Amino acid sequence: MARRTTASGSRSGSGEQPPVTPEEQIIDIDVSAEMETSFLEYAYSVIYSRALPDARDGLKPVQRRILYMMSQMGLRPDRGHVKSARVVGEVMGKLHPHGDAAIYDALVRLAQPFSLRLPLVDGHGNFGSLDDGPAAPRYTEARMTAAAISMTTDLDEDVVDFEPNYDNQMTQPSVLPAAFPNLLVNGTSGIAVGMATNMAPHNLREVVAGAKHLVRSPHAGLDELMEHIPGPDLPSGGRIVGTEGIRDAYRTGRGSFKTRATVSIEQVSARRTGIVVTELPYMVGPEKVIEKIKDAVQAKKLTGIADVLDLTDRKHGLRMVIELKTGFDPKAVLGQLYRLTPMEDSFGINNVALVDGQPRVMGLVEMLQVYVDHRIRVVRRRTTFRLTKRRERLHLVEGLLIAILDIDDVIQIVRAAEDTATARERLIAVFDLTVPQADHILELRLRQLTRYSTLELEQEKSRLEEEIAELAAILDSEERLRETVAGELDAVAEAHGDDRRTRLLEADSLETPQPPKGRAAEAPSAGLQIADDPCWVLLSTSGQLARTTDRSPLLSPSRRHRHDALTSVVAASARGEIGAVTSAGRMIRVPVVDMPAVEVASGRVNLNQGAKVRDFLALDRRELLLGFVPLDAVVALGTAEGRVKRVNPEYPLNRDEWEVMALKGRDRIVGAAVAAEDGDQLVFLTAQAQLLRYDAATVRPQGRTAAGMAGVRLSADDEVISFTAVPAAVTAEDAAPGSAAVVTVATGDEPLEGFESGSVKVSDLSEFPAKGRGTAGVRAHRFLRGEDRLRLAWAGAAPALGAAKNGSARALPVEMGRRDGSGVPLDSTLDAVASDPEVLAQQAVRTPGAADGADAAEHG
């Protein structure tokens, strides 16, 4: 037991009791009963006055008071912002019996576009982000949005009940008119005593469509409404995976669904593939995701991540780039990210709201029905109010029409009357007016009489009668009343609606790799790495490089369409390595998996999806990439000063680049190709149109640091412009005529008219006799007047393809010319020549080690 002292008495729990004065009264009460009563009162206060929204307008009391006070302050969208502190002070001083922090937190949420699907406050300043809090209210400014105007419109037309504020000095609306279903559109969350609510935001257009259907078909079921409202539409976009939980929530009021980030797999740099995140799950910020990724990487639960960059800004929105290490499958890593980070999150729906002052768990049908009933009630009360006002005005207009016909008599009666009561009685008696009509006439000022005319009053009377008939018809017909509600919902959706942001996916289409049993330590990387499948490594004449996703056949490009001629085709595997030979005598080790992957579609590839050479490799300003070669094949090199070398494939295993030929002075390598088989022909072509070819076997292979040997004898003003290795299969004596071709393009400082682009000639390589190494060779092109050198030359397996710098196709002469003949005019500039891709692919497969590597890749 405990004692409670009332009035001015004191309370004592032990010792002598003080004397009870007449002003005191001590009552013995039960502590458990007192605690129960106090707790229930507190719980009711939290549930009803703080944490749970009203199902009709979807607002908690503090949110409703903020919007109402901003409306009273005239903070409309067409007026300037005011300090948030001013709004908080007005709400706290007049309506809300709690602290300024709670009011400002509610105001901030109403202004955050990532929290609400349709913000109700237009904030100016720092209103926070998903990772940071807002600035203080003295630094931010606010006003109502157009949607908030729709929530508070018609409040002055007796559409809702008003109730006293906390000190009974003012009144406030018990609920807002709510021109749209705010509870569903913006959702809500709150924790009360013994219960909580968590509702997902939806798309305004879809919710309005569902509400209209319920207005017109009051007995509609869940399936019908879900045709209009298929699921939540979150402010942050993203994807919802699986809709079964949504249906459960719509049916019972409780359920859950998975949300996922919206991502794309892109080539973020020449050597890096990345997962680019543009949308995250609801209420998940990029900093939270980055922190979880770092924790998972440090704990070795997640592998394959090289770096994470947050490139989010106000102009472009969310952009988070997760760079992957080479050799890891982006889709597999993405599956791990979904499993270990908030890039996949679960949203639990708990639709608890106040209905008639009592908390209730509601499904979709119940929530829409409560709103529709509320909106019908609002429109009915507004129509009744307007009808009453117009009838009152019509009554006054009719009195004016009677009086204005005898306005002089009216003035005489008023002037002759001793007081207002006498004037009123005389007017009622003479003109047969009612008391309101007589009072209205007596309250008129003389200057108002100038505005009145019989014609104007008749027009106003006619308009009022039409409006009264229309309003009465709405009240008399339930169907017309519902159509009015539906039409107003349409107008709101048209004014404030937008397209859906969140994609709904029926099922999970991403297979997340699971760790093998008994290998928990290797679980993070199990299944994440790219499979070591056979592929082609490609280099084009326009400087694009890529690898294919498989070893599909490569077909010849059509000359009628744009194509990129290929200078290098190497048979490799996705996790293998190849060498890149440069004009400076360097060989760079290149992991194949670093290259951007492109698909072979109908036998052709689009190298525009690849990477540029200079973006991929660190080359000096004048250094050129000559081609890709296998690291286990003998490679032939030719220089501009006529040196030749065949390199033994004995390269260092612990270095990423090395010298493959010692160059002297300003000499440079002009060509590199595999020349391993007996019978392969090495072909030099010089600027003075000399061609020398001989068997590759005459050049013994040397170590990588050797300087090579004499390859072709040059005159004083000549240099090598082309060095190639032509396979034995197309140069053997039994090879078909035209199996190997020579293409030469001549130019000069003063070309003949019509030869501005030079002259081109295609010859049969078999017509050029083989000579000894170090000799001058034979003439390959006879210059016309105005020509003095070759600008471009090439020898290789036929057919040959021509291309411009940008990769566009260029036609070559169909007829073979004499080996020492002149060329034909070029229609357009020719910048590169290469073999047909099919031929290059066949040569690449015949390269020593290529077929074995492919078989090893295929059989694992």
C-alpha cells in the first residue's frame, strides 16, 4: 500500500503521521493499480498522440499540426521560404505540447525526397541525407509543396471537425481533408507501446487508380485492386525481388519483401571491370554499404573487390563504383554483395494505423476503403457547406433585386427612420423582405450602390441558381457524389503523379555461389573467378583491343558495312597471359582477363565495346603497339633499319615487361609476328618499294637481349615500313595461286591529278622470288609521275581487307597486278591492311601451344 496526500499536505511512509489539517486528505491506494492505470494512460497517449498515423490522412499528429500551421502562415509554393525555426516555434507554441526537436525531426522527414515518395515540405538548405543528419533549424528554410496544398485544401469549408489545442485557446483539425491517399503514397513508420507500424511508399498514379476503382466498385476485392497497385514504389527506386510477400501484406496487413540495388556491370577503366550502383534499397545510404563491404573484405568473407568509389553528387545522383580484381566473375561477386551487404535488404510491412481512434491492422482493401469513406465524407460536407453559402447569397441577391427597383424609396425610409430597428421593420413591411435581406440592405455603404445594377444582379442570381442545382444534384445522388470524388482524384494524380521507379521482379534470377562442403576457408572465392574458357584476343587497325567470351568462329566483315580490320588474333584462354610487342622493343605481359570481354554475334565482333590501346597499356608518346603474340611461341621482329630477329620464348616469370630486342640509335621495330614453323616466310617491304622475302629458318632464334642480325639491305634514303611473317601454308609451292598477297600504296609530294589519295596495287606474293637474307630484294611497285615512295605496305595471307583510321572499310582492287607494275587510283584514304579474320583465326589455332591451351581450358 502507499499513501497519497492531496491539497497542501505532506507524504510520509514511516514514523509518526503528521496531523491532518482540514485542507489535507490522505488516501491509501494500491501501487499495482496505480502503475497499471498510469501506464495505460501513457500507452494510450503514445499510440494516439505520437506514434501511429490516422488511416484517413496518413499523418501523425505532429505532422498534421506542421502542415496546418504552415497553411495558416501562408507558406504556399508560390511564396518565399521562411526559417524552419519559425515554423517549429509556431507549431510548438500554438499546437504541439512537446519539444522543438521532435517537431523539427518530423518537418525534416516531410521534406526528404529519399524518405517520402511525394514530399510535403519544400526544404531549402541541408535537410540531411541517408548518411548524415540535417542542419539546425536556424540554418534551413521551408515552405509547403503543391502536394501539401492538396492535403490542406478546403479546410475553411467545414470539411472536417476541429478540436481544441493543448491549452484550449485555439482549435486544430482532427484530420486533414487529404486529396490523395497519403498513407499509401508516402508510407510511415513508428514505434508505440506494445505495437509498431511500418508501411511502404507507393506510386501516386497507381494508388489513385486503385482508389477510383474502389469508389466506383465498392465491393472490389484484393485481386482487382492489385491490378492497379501491383506493389510498393520506393523513393530510391531499386528492385523488389519476389511479390509473394507483398500479396501477403496486402491481404493480412503483415508481410515482407526483398529489395535490391540497381546495378550494371561496366568497363570502368581499360583494365578494370566494375559493378556500378545507381539505386540502393529504401533508406540505405552509400556510406553504409561501403562500410559493410570493407568489413566483409577485412574479415575475408568477400573477395574480388579492388576498390569502392562513391561518385554521388547532386547533379548525377547516386553512383557507386565497385571495382573488381582481375579474374573474378562480376555476376558471382554481385551475388556475394547481395548476401553480405545492404545492397539487398528486407522490408517488413506492418500496416497498423488508427481507425476511429483505435489501432487496427489493415490490408490493402481496408486501407483504401477507410480513405475513400473519408474522402466521400469530406466532399459531402464541402458540398453541403457550399450549397448553404450559395443559398444564403441567393437570398440576399433576391432582396437586393427587390430593393434596387425602388432604391429612392429605400433611401427615404432609411433617412426617415429614428433607429436601425425602425428602418428594418419599415423595409420588411414595405418590400416584403426577410430580416437577413433587410439587414444586408442596411449594411450597404453608399459607394457600394454604384456597383449594383439590375443586369449584374440578375446574372449573379442565374449563376447561383445553376450552382445550387448542381450542388443539390451531387448531394441527392450517391453516384454523382462518388464520381466527383473520382474526378478530383484524377486531377491530383495528373498534377503530382510520376512514373514508377521501383521494378517488380517475380523471382530471384541471380544464382549466388554457395561454398563447397568442407572448404569454409575458401568459400568467399569459390565460384567467383572467371572460368578459364578458350577465347580470342583481338587487336584492330583502329587501336581497339578486346577478348571474346568464347572461341566462336570469326567471319569476314561485309564490305558494305563498317568494320574493323584485325591486325592480331591470338588463341588464348580467359585466365591466360599473352605478350604485347611495342615499337620500342618492349614486350609487356598482359593478363587476358584484364581485357574487356565482347561477344561474338553471328561470327562478328563489335570492337567499339573494347578498350583503346593507350588507355589499356602505358606507352610512351611515340611508342606504338605492333601486335599481340603468345608467350610460348617463337616471334619474328623486323626493324626500320633492316634488322631481323627471332626470339626464343624464354621470358622472365617474375616481370611484367622486358626487352625483346636491343635497338641501336633511333631504330624501331615495325613488325612482330609468330614465325615458328619451317617454311614460314619473313617479308620486308621498304619505302622505296623493295620487297625481300626468305625462309624464317635462315634466322636462328636468339635470346631476348640480342640485337638480331641483318635482315634486308637498304639504300641510303630508304627504310623498312612493313615486316610480316607469312605462314608456310600459303607460301608453299603447292599452295593455290593468290593464297598470299602483297598490298602497296604509293604516294608523293606532288601527286598527279586524280591521285590525291595515292595509288594502290594488290599483287600475288608467289610472283616475288625468295632471296637471301641481307639482300636488297626486288621491286614491288612502279611509281607513277608524282610518286616517290610507299606510304603503306603489307604482305600476308589472302584475302586482304583495307580500313581507314576509324575502322571503316576501304575497298581494294579485285584484280591482281604485276609485281613490278604501277597501282590504280584510290577512291578514299587507305590507312591499314590486314588479313581476313577467318584466316587469322586459323593461323592462331595452328600456333604452337594454342591448341593445347584450348584443350586444357576446355577440359579444366
